[in-house]
Amino acid sequence: MAGIFKAYDIRGVYGKDLDAPMAAKIGRALATFLKCRRVVVGMDMRTHSQPLFEAFAEGLLGQGADVIKLGLCSTPMCYHACGKLEADAAVMITASHNPGEWNGFKLTREQAIPISGATGIADIERIVETNAFDPPAATPGTLSEYDIQSAYTEFIRTHAGSLMDLRVAADYANGMGIVEARALAGLMTIDPLHDILDGSFPHHEANPLNAENLVDLQRKVRNGDYAFGLAFDGDADRVGFVDERGEIVSMDMITALIARKLLAAAPGRIVLNDLRSSWAVREVIRENGGEPQMSRVGHAFIKQQMRDVDAVFAGELSGHYYFRENYFTESAALAVLYIAGLVADAGKPLSALVAPLLRYAASGEINSEVADTEAVLERLRERYGQQGRVIELDGLSVEFDDWWFNVRASNTEPLIRLNLEARTSEAMEQKRDEVLALIREDNLT
């Protein structure tokens, strides 16, 4: 059982790690932990999401909490409902981009503030394991429904300005992007791929970070006349982009473009970028009158930092885009809307907007399996710590005048993740190989 309680959510294989009785216990534990009285609950399209909802709701209702059923929705829509309805908590039943046999729960408290391993999931796990539930309520809670689609569409449209005469392609991967993108209907023409909800993901994995999942979208864009292409993950809290030529646009470049769009209306505001993002992102934020701040990787950390500094926007290299307007949480639809607005206003293709931002050469994220992650980090500190500016916000980052790297340990696997950038491709490749050799030194025989 302990394996389902993760750093950011609760997730496991349905029927093996997670079932209806466990869902009911988790519902009871959430109510015990938060003392919540109004909880919004949404779900994705997986075949077992409905039975998990019924059991989870039963657990909440038995503890006296009222349940507001959102039905099928994206994770950003669930977050929006939590804030708009001033609920005490929100729960999204989903396993994001995991295969179809998986499912789980993303949890927040009031105002869509995430509950992570450090801020409640470990407590909920303890309550479940020890049956330390509050006594059942004398009067059960009530079950009601809320039309989040209408409310979310209205919210997105308030940020749209004028209609955009753009035609875009979207690969929904049979996931909740189908529902998320309904908020954009009428604002632009969207030609779909894999637009039937199917939790078995029959065409490909719903993860825009993996290039192989973008092949269908790239083919469609290259064979048509599109402003750009979109690819959503399973619960639509992430979105990836390809330009009008079908070329993949790095997600940190999308962060830079959205920051430029938002800062035009809100100069001087703080924008966060995760520490794996290109130097170009910080430069664009400054060039457009904003204040860049570096953040560590992970949505719970980013959302808290956004609240602490009242940031207007944050972007993560994994394709999460966070907006102050959506209670400091993700909105894939807003990200699409702002990119479409930039393209429409500029009268230029997306590739032309991205080109001036390609100022450096990036390695991409490179994973290495290691036996002792701390030994690797110490080796890198000894080699580079006296030469560059050391940042230990998340793993080890070292910045020099003409290159930088970040090395982080995986939360779940014996892996070290390297991201490195330099002013030229030649320098990037040389430094990449140099740092990788140090990381993998113990693996050499």
C-alpha cells in the first residue's frame, strides 16, 4: 500500500495497488486530515475513474463532507472549480500520462493549494495505515454537481481579447485535453487528432515530453496549413507545442514567449522559471520589464513560491504553465491562448517568434544510473564549486560566464539528471561530455 503514496500525488495500478475500498479510506483520511466540509471532485476518462469516484465520495460523505461532483474534466478545470467555489479541498481522479491500468488522486486544500508528500500525503498515508479516522459524522454530507465546463470556458474567454483567425492542430492522445480545449472553441479553429476519450490510450502515450508521442502531430502539421500544433498530456495540465513546420518547440521557449505576452500588460511583475530552463528565459523576462526568479522543479514548490512572491506566471520545462489568474495553478488552455495571441498579433509564424530566443545550445535532460548520488554531487562540487557560482536550490547548479549545468537526483529511481547549456554547440558538447564523465566515473570498469 505504501507504494501508492507519492511525492506529489497518490497513484497506482487499479485492482492491484488501488481499488474502491482503498479509495473510500483515502476519502475518509482526507476529511480527517483537513477537517474539510466542501470538496470538489473531478475525474478523467479512465474506465475505473467512476468507481473510484463513487468510493472516494462515499468516504468523504460518511465523514460529513459535502461533495461537489465535477464529472469529466481536466486537472486545471478541477483547480479552477476549487478556487471559484471557495471549496475546502479539490481532488482530481487521474494518473496523468501513466498507462491506462493506472489511476490515482491529485489533492489540494483551499484555493487549489497542492497537498504534497511533505504537506499532507504522508499524513493521509499514516491515517489510512493505522485506521486513525475521525468517527463517522452523525449527519452525512450531501452530493451535488457543478458545471465546471461553462465556468472554465467563461474564465478563459475573459482573457481572449478578440477572436483569432488561426488554424491549429491538436493531438489529444484520447485524454482530457479534449475537454480542456472546449474552452477555446470559437476563438480559433482546432483540427483534432485522437479526439475520442479512451483511457486505454490506443494510439500513443499521453506525454508530450517524449518526442515519439509527437510524430502524429508533426505529420499532420507538415501536411496541412497550421499556425502551430498542440499535444496534451493525459489530464491536460501539460501541453507541448510544435511550430508551423512541425518542429518541436522547447517548453522553456514557450515560457519565455508567454512571459513576454503577460509582461506587456503587467510590467514589473515577477515570473518564475525552473532552474533547468535556458538563460534566454531570464533574459526575455528582464528585456520585457519583468523580474525573473529561479524555482526548483516540482509543481508544489513552484506554486508555493508563486504565492509567496505574487508571481504573475511560471513555466516548467516539463510543459506545466502556471497562472496567477487560475489560482497559481496550471492552465493549458491559457497557455495556448497566449501563444495564439502572440502569433496573431505579430503576424509572424511561431518559428519566427522562437528564433530570436535560440541564443544558447542545450543538452536536454540526460539521465545516468548511479550507485551513490551524494558521492556524485560531492565530486561535482569539488571539481566546479570553486570556479563558478554554486546554487543548491534543487540538486547542484553551477553557473559560469559561458555555460552552466544542473544535476538533480531522481525522487523515485537511482538516477542523476543532467541539464547543461553553453553559448555554442561545440562548448555544450565538450562540457556535457566532461560532466557526464564525472557523473559516471564509478560506473567505469
